[in-house]
Amino acid sequence: MANAKGKSIDKTHLSIDLAEERGIIHRDYIAHCFRWSHVVKHLYKCNRYKTAVVLDIGCGKELPLMKMLYSNKLIPAKYIGVDVNKLSLPEMLDRDRLRMVVDLYEKCDAAEDLTVEIDDVHPVLFVKNDRFYDMLPDVVTCFEVLEHVEPEHTVRLLKKIREVMHDDSYAFISTPCYNGSAAANHVNEITYLALGTLIQELGFGIEGVYGTFASQKDIEPVINDSFFNTIYQSLKSYYDSNVLSTIFAPIYPEYSRNCLWVLTADPKEDQDWNVFPKWDELKQPWTSSKLWEELKP
């Protein structure tokens, strides 16, 4: 099974720099920026960034998350970027101070190339068997990756993310929500409910879910609150659809075309996210892939 381009692992690279040059800021690009800024917000709280180890899975050739951290003067203790593409340190980050902070691993499949072992009772993270870190990541990001690999690969990747997290880690994962049609370069778009069911079954805690962008035809029928609707109509008179689609999406993740999941290693006792159905209760297919049944572990 493969996507429309014949690839079972698609290496499509989204370039913010190229979008700026073209002057076309599509909702995908806006949503990316807001995802990165959400992580920046998390790391800024209580100065978490000062001691944080950040593992960026599918970091991208331009390292946009690390660029945003640098621009906001929030340099983490360690940034580990892994990607299936070739990587190099962008000119903006090519500084003596940052060379000690940023480690990049190209042509790296996180599902296979990340391992955790116990060394003198302390867990140690290995990357591609040639580098180890004596601290597990405090923040794991995996933005727009799951849709580029097959369902079975998605399951292995999510299991690996949970494996490398410690008790106080957070994982930020975003991916499109399959609604019956998928982008040509996407191997495996997953429905909102199916991904929630999978995340719960793998033992994650769900801290929150936010829509990152939503189509107007999907979001307008559910904006029933008169106050929200007044604001929506006022904003609609000014913003184009690309901007408008990102503003209300966080409130209505189940109606959004793309969602950001904020996860912990284990559910909290007071966490009330046991709302996702069992596998046999889900509408089929669960994903856009012909191998959609392999999403069930």
C-alpha cells in the first residue's frame, strides 16, 4: 500500500521560508506556526526551557521549532532533531553556543532508531546506537508525521514516543483528521476518534486536544453560542479563510481538519478523557490507508 505518489513513507517537506517568498500563507503554514508557538509557551512556563531536553521527531530541514525557540531567546538544555530526510544546521542556528545544544540525526526512523536502556537504574536514551543521553526528553514533538507512514508504522512510532517519555514528560502530536478524503501525499490520515482510541489504548494520558485548522463548512454549523457567532461573523468580514480556519478550530477539535494532541506518559487520576469508543464501535475505515485495520495494536 502507498499514497498517490507511490510512497509508503512520504518525505514531503513543508518550507516556511518558501511560503514567505511566494507570499502565499496557507492555513497549513499558519497552523504550523501556532503549533510551534504552543510548545514555546509550554517551555516558557516556569522557565522549563532552561533544563528541558526537547526531542523533535520529524523536525524538518529548516528546524522551525528550534528557530522559534532561538528567536524567543528560549534555548533548551538540549535539542535533538530527527528526520528521515537529510539535515544540516541552518545558517540562523550555526553559532558556537547552539552547536553544543543542537544534535541532528538525519535519515532516522524514530520508531526504529530510538531506544531506551537502563544504566545503573537510570534510563538512557540511545539514538541510532551511536549516541546516548543520560536524560529522557521532557518534551517530545511529532508534528505532521503520522499521516506520512502506514498504520502499523504509526502504532510503532506512538509506542516509541511513550517509551522515551518520563513521568513528567509531555508529547505534542499533530496530524490531519481523516474525513473521507486525504491529501495525495498522505499515506495514512486517521479519523479523530480512531486516533483518540489508539492513544488511550497505548496508555497515554490526554492533557488536551486542540483543532489547529477547520473548514468553514464544518465549523459554522456547530458555532451555536450567539456570542461566539457574533465574533465569528465579525472576523469573517475581515480575515480570509486561511486565517479564519485557525481561530475557532482549537475550541472544536472533533470538527477540525487537523488536531494537536497534548499527551502525558500516563493518565492522571482526575483526567476525564475516557470518551473515545472501542474499536468495534468506530466508523470504518479508521484511516485513509487500505491497511487501516493495522491501526489496532
